[in-house]
Amino acid sequence: MSRTGRIASEAVASGRSFLRRRTAVFFTFFFPVILVVIFGALVRTQPTGGGLFAEPAGYYLPGYLAVVVLFTPLSRVGSEIARHRDGGRFEKLATTPLTRAEWLLAHTLVNVAIIGAASLLIFGLVIAITDATLIVSPALAVLPVFVAIGVALFCGFGAILGALADTQDGVIAASNTVALPLLFLSETFVPPELLPEWFLPAVAASPLTYFARGVRSITYDGGAWAGDLAILSALAVGFLVVGAYAIPRTD
């Protein structure tokens, strides 16, 4: 079987496995929807009012997208590695032509498809139920690229967490420990001016910051996004390479 065939077969198996887990499907699609409804429609933004959620509604679209771009790959890929290790599947995979890089690429493609669909749902919901205004320009065509590259980055990160954690519970704990600070401290929901100056280098060190900045430039303020995309792409390649190397050869 060719490399493309091996990747496609593993991707199909991974996609079917996801669809069989109703809880995973529910939280992937409906948790961010609940978040948008609560903070976008019920707790409405108060521009110039000061404090949290004081920016116009359109400012927070990158944050809503970041929920699925960040949380879902970290937990799904990390948990998948833990399940494979607990079930002795890496021993079996070691006897097949499927390499660790191909395995990770297959699962990354599945996550890109799943999270791409969830992001489209979130995008439409934000436009429909909030007063967010959207900049309509040719740059909107780059938005799916940001989502795909962001998902790939955190798939690589999730593979690293899955290889380091001992159990599925450990993966979930580790992914939440990483994801929660990143979600709120990466120019998603909290503007940089609300943070102390000494903390801003940490914000710049977060991979999610470049996703949020790029998406916001495309959809909200019309700023330059190419630099953010380049940094995000380089980080994605790095995390995928390290993640593929970290995947266990055997259990």
C-alpha cells in the first residue's frame, strides 16, 4: 500500500472512531456553541465600558474559534495516543508499514476536517446572534488556512502531551492545564492592555497568540496577517515534527 493509501486508511478509521463517541461529538460542536450563546448573546459586550468583554463583539471571534482549535486537538490526539498505548496498539502498528509521522498526519487531517466544520458553525453563529461586524475582503479566504494550521500545531502539541502522560486521565489533566491559560492569555478574550507589562513577553510566546492576531486582522481590524501566518506555520511544523518523534514505537 502506498503512503497516501496508508494515511487515508488511518484517517478513515480515526474519523469513524470519532463519530462513534457521541460525547466527543457533542462537546466538539456544542460546547463552543454554548460559549458563544452565553458570552456573545446573553452577556453582551459593552464597548468603551471598561473591564472584560469591553471590546466590540467582532473582537472576540478569534477567541471563540480558538476554543475548538486549541482544546479539541490537544485532548483528542493526546487521548488517542494514551488509548493506543493502553490497548497495546503501538506494538501492532510497529509491525505495519505505517510510520509515526503518517499516523500523526492522518489524525491531523481528521481533526482539521472536524474542527473546520465546528469553526464554520461558530463563525456563522457569531454573525447570526451577536452584533459582530465582519470585514469582507479577499483575505477572508485565508481564514480556513489559519484554522487548519492552528489545528495542526495543537495536534503536534497533543501528541507530545500524549507521549509524556501515563494515562488518559493524565492527558486530559495536562491538556486542560496547558489550554486554559493559553485560551485567556493569548490575545483572545483579554486585550493586552489589561495585562501587566511584564507579562506581555509570555503572551508573545504563546502559539495561540499568532492565531488570534491573524484571525482578528482578517475579520475585525484589517491589519497585516502574513507575519502571523508565517510564525504560526513555522511553529506548526516544529510541533508536528517533535510530536511525531515523541509517539511511542512500542507500548
